[in-house]
Amino acid sequence: MKGTQILLDHIGEREAAALMVDGRLSDLLIDSDAPRPGTVYRAVTDRPVAGQGGIFLRTPDGQAYLRGVKGIGAGEVVQVQVTGYAEPGKAIPVTHKLLFKSRFAIVTPDAPGLNLSRSIRDDDLRDELLALAHDGMEGSTMGLILRSAAAEADAEDIAEDIEAMRDLAEQVTSDKGTDPETLAQGDGPHVLAWRDWVGPAEVVTQPGCFESHGVLDAIDAAQGVRVPLGASASMFVEETRALVAVDVNTGADGSFAAGLKANMACARALPAALRVRGLGGQITIDLAPMPKKERRTFESALRTALRGDDVDTVLAGWTPLGHFELQRKRARLPLSRLLS
């Protein structure tokens, strides 16, 4: 099926959202029992980690770990926000730099100033949006960022979004409690889909739409390691304890150009394969044979593909053995853990 579809459904009792592009699963969000990223806690400091500039915290959902802090001792009350999912047996990763994020607006309590997405380039539109930002944040010392989706939105919708995020930010930051408590819950899959999947799409909300639109079949395929790349090429995406290994194969095509074709297809397909599987951390790609002079072409294609990805990924570069490495934020739980 051609076109883009956003499907909102449940897998068992868990809320889930799927993004299908031309009949292929491009993104998948499934709720879990773990604390959602974006959740804000009132936490109490526990013990610092000597030499690492971090400190453990007590929260309602267990132990958390805050990096890059100085001058904070045990027993202090701090507000922190969940930044990702904890690895098994480890503390919840949090930050003390709070963000209150919606479809059009991000309120930044610790970073004053009014800003617009750099993708909005029309000067007249920028002036209109800045006027909305000034009106919405008048009298506040907090900062505001208007996201790229604001460029296509009605002024009334943007104003409502700014007001909602400002109210939430003011409510949270004015808290004076002293015991560990959840001050704001992170967004679930359906709200995240509305918030972040902002391109033109058909939205399907009927119960059972995952089955009727092929999402469940695509999820079953994603639980395997093989990803077809067209013709006879494929890549295998496998999670190990240390890293995610990606192996690119040309299959039956033994032509001179087959390696470069397969590697370019890998560059285009890899971001979606990692998103859907919820994989992050260190990623090592064992590419098909190709001339060294084509390495820059591969890097450019991968960098282009990652521009539309919402998970922070660093291109670490080439190893002496000719592998290409990435470092990707653990922003999601692995699909294998969610469906086990």
C-alpha cells in the first residue's frame, strides 16, 4: 500500500502505535511497565559516585542515576526527568535539565529565551510565530522552542499548545514537596505518535487495525534478524551483550557493483530497522566488500537517512578492520524484551 499511515491500537493490554510507510513498518512504539522517558520526579539524592561526577537518587520507581552534577550532597531534594530506559540491573537515567515537550512547543525552564526550529526559514512566518511565542510566554522567565510542525499549524492550536506546556512546567517547577514523588508522567505511545509523527498521514484508530493492516505480521518479521534489502541482498541485525552487530550480504549477486548497492541499501534501511527493534548502544556494521573510495558515499547516505530519525546517533567512523561503528542512544526498550 502506498502512502503513510499512523495506526493506534493495543498489543494485549499495552498501548501501541505503528508508522507504516508504503506498506512497510517504519516506526513502532509499545508501552511497557518501565518508567516512560519524559517522566518528572521529585527525587532525593542518595550517594555520589566518586570520580565520575554523578550521584544516585531515590525515586518512586526505584534508583536513578544523575550525571554531571557538582555541589550536591546526600539528602537533597531535586527535580529530574527520565531520559531513556535503564539497562537490566542498572539505575534509571535522568537529567536535571527539564523539558516539557508537545507537538508544537517545548518549554525549557532552565534555558530562557524564545526560539524557532531552524527548519522554518520563511521570514514572515518566523515573525508570526515569534509573536505567538511572546504572547504565550509573557511574564515568564522560562524559555520556549517552537518546533518545525508549528509551520503548518493554526495559530490557535499553537497558542493552546504553548499554554498547556507552560502551565505544566509552572506546576512542576513550583513544587515544594520533600519526599520522592512522580510530578509528571511521560507520554504514552498514542500521544508520542501525535507529538512526533507530524508528516501527512492517514490516521487509523479502529481496534484491531494492527491485524487488518499488516502491522502484526511486520512485528513478527522484526523479531527475526534478517532484513531484506532488495534483489538478493540482505542484512542481519543481531543484539549481543556488548553491541548490536549488523552484517550486510549481497546474496547470489556476485557482480562488482553488488557490494556498494547492498551497502547503500543498508544505509537507507538501517535507521528504521533499529527504531522498530528498539536497539541502541554500540552498533558495528560489517559491510559488504566495496572500494575504499566509496566509503564517503556510504557515510553520506547513512547520515542522510539518520536526519529523519528521532533517536540521537553518532557516526563514530571506520575501524582498522573496515567495519563502520555508530553510538546510538538507548531511547527505547528492545522489542525482544517488550514481547518476551
